[in-house]
Amino acid sequence: METITLAKIYENQGLQEEALSIYRKVLQKDSSNNEARIAIGKLSKKREFFSGVNTQMKDFFINMDTEIEFIEFERWLLKTWN
């Protein structure tokens, strides 16, 4: 069931696309839902601002949990910023 609460959970977990999809579905069901409308506007602006993000490395960062993965990510950051 798509709800504002579920969308907020996704948003807080960094799952912006999933949250945006749910907010849109909520707004389709209830066009007067201002909370969904505001969230869509906010997330849409974030998407534009971060349009050049390497989504593969973003997902890797969100899901990494071993020392080796942290080291690999650190190497990627150093290579990217040097």
C-alpha cells in the first residue's frame, strides 16, 4: 500500500526514486494532498541538483558493510577527487 509514511521511510533511507514514485501515486489518488505535492517538488529539485551522481557508486556506498568495501570506496573517492 502506497502511503506518505512509506514514502518518507524510503526518502529517509536515500531511496529518492522510490519515494518520488509513491508520492506521485498518493497525489494521483488524492489531488488535494499538499504533503505529497510539496515532497514531489522537493525531491524533483534534488534530482536536478544531483543529476550527475554516479548512481552505481551511490548504491555501493549505501549498501557497503565490510572493511574491504570501505577501502574500495575510499580508493574510488581519492581517485575521483585527485
